[in-house]
Amino acid sequence: MARVLVIDDEPDVRWLLRVNLEQAGHEVIVAEDGLRGIAVAQKQRPEIIVLDLMMPVMDGYGVLAELAKDPRTVDVPVVVLSAKAIPEEADRAMGAGAVRFLEKPFDPDELTEELNALLEGR
């Protein structure tokens, strides 16, 4: 269906997302930090990105800023996953360019449905 880039520093989260999204028919590529995520996004051109906010090296806000500056990635929708489930964080992420903000822990089926809906709406 679509190429999905997962950028998250937690191996268990990357694994869970990979398994669920591949079962839904998506091609999944992963990056374990923000800098690698940006490089993968520029090279692999995903249709959608799932992004953690709290990561070492470069946090999710830095990733959102870099993606917005690059013509290769500016139009790629980004769904943010975060354990910081407070309204201010959601507002900040959405203001920085995310199209959705979902809390961790998350329901993998709901996330897959959300991604599918965003992809169908493109």
C-alpha cells in the first residue's frame, strides 16, 4: 500500500509498528534517531512518517523543522507518537507540522486505521 517511515528510539516500539503496519500491507522502514530519520526520509521518500518526540541526538521537533525545510519531505504527513500526553505538547507538535498527535501507549490497530485514513485522504 504505502511506504511508512517509523522514527523512534525504542526498539520495542519500532518492532511493534513494523509488524502491525506490514500486516496491513505497508512497506516499513525504520530509523532509531532523528538525524537518521531525516536522512532516510530524504533518500527513501516515504508516503507517511510516524515520529517519536523524545529521542536522543535530535528530538521530534528538530525532525519536524528539518522535514519542513526540505522540498523532498515538506509534503510528507507526519503522525507524532509521544508519552508526553499533555495538550501543550500536542499543540506544539501540530504547530510544528504534525498532522496527528497520538499518545503512547497506543493501540496498534487504531494507529494503523489512522494512517490508512490519512493515506486515503491524500
